[in-house]
Amino acid sequence: MNGRSHYDVLGIGADASSSEIREAYRNLARQFHPDRVQGSAAGGDRMPMINEAYRVLSDPGRRAVYDAAARSARSRAAQSTGADVEESPEPADYRFHHPDGPARVPWRSLLFFSGLAITAIVVLAQFSKPPGPTPPDGILRNGDCVEIEPNNDAREVACVGEGDLVVRQFISFDRVCSNGWTPHRDRQGMGIACIEQRPT
């Protein structure tokens, strides 16, 4: 934009109302539209700048971001020169940068709370009770203790220690137990439980 602000391009002040912005744009569009003006020497190349200025200033959100970026640029220019700067051209790439710079990640806070969470987990693990034996759920698995019912079916029970009948294999009906384990049908009819008695 050759160092000119959008307000300069439309020929209006920074405090112009939306109707003044619209009126200025219409006047300039009638004057510099390529259909009316032939060739860049006559000013036809100004229309893209006029369109962009109107696109930004006619939208309240874009205008607020633009004004904030311009204020930030003036403030930086004043700090670098040590003088008050009344007007300063907009930054060329104002649309791609936040006026206050990129967002920052609060690394210290994240590290602090992560450490706190890890410490809490370790402390809770020290004071929590180890899980006890799981109660029978009726589904036979390897290592479960069983009781043989009168009809020769195996039913899961809680393990008590020596002399328990333990499932060493759980197989389908068409297979045979290995290692001399005694076959018993699962109470729920899911297969054959190969049973071994723990030594007493």
C-alpha cells in the first residue's frame, strides 16, 4: 500500500462512521473502477487498494484488529525512536500477526502441575490396598478354583488354598485334556474344564 493506511486510501479520518466509509468507497469506486478508467496511468491500479481498504474498514471486527495493529505499530515506532509518533503506516502483514505477538505456553505452570499430579499418584499408590482375589463370576478360566457338582459339572468357587480343584485347561467339547487332568463339563455349557487337585 506504499505506506498508506486504509484510512488514507479512502480519504477519511480514523473516526469515520460506517456510512462515511461506505460513501467514500462508492465515490472512489466510481472514479477509479477499471471499467471507467483504462490503464494504470489513469489510476486504474488503485482499485485493489480501495477494495482492500473497504473490506477491512467496513467490517467492525476487521477494523478493530486493524486499528489495534496500527496502534501497536505506532507504539513500537515511538519506543524505537524515543519520540511520539502521530501517524504511522500499518504493518504490511497485519492480518497474519496478533497485535500482542504469538501466544505463549505457560511452561512453568504446566511443569508444576504435572509434578504435583505425579506426586499425588505416587502417594495414593503407597496408601492404597493391593487388590484382593477376585470373587467368582461364574465364567471358568485357567487358574480358577472349582467345585464338582453332583451331575459332574464344574462350578467356579473362591479359592481357599490346599486341596482346591483348579482349572488347568479350558477346551472345546471335541478335545481331550492333557497331562492326565480330569475333564468336567462347564456348568454353563461353554466347554470342558481340565481339573487338577492342588496337593494337600
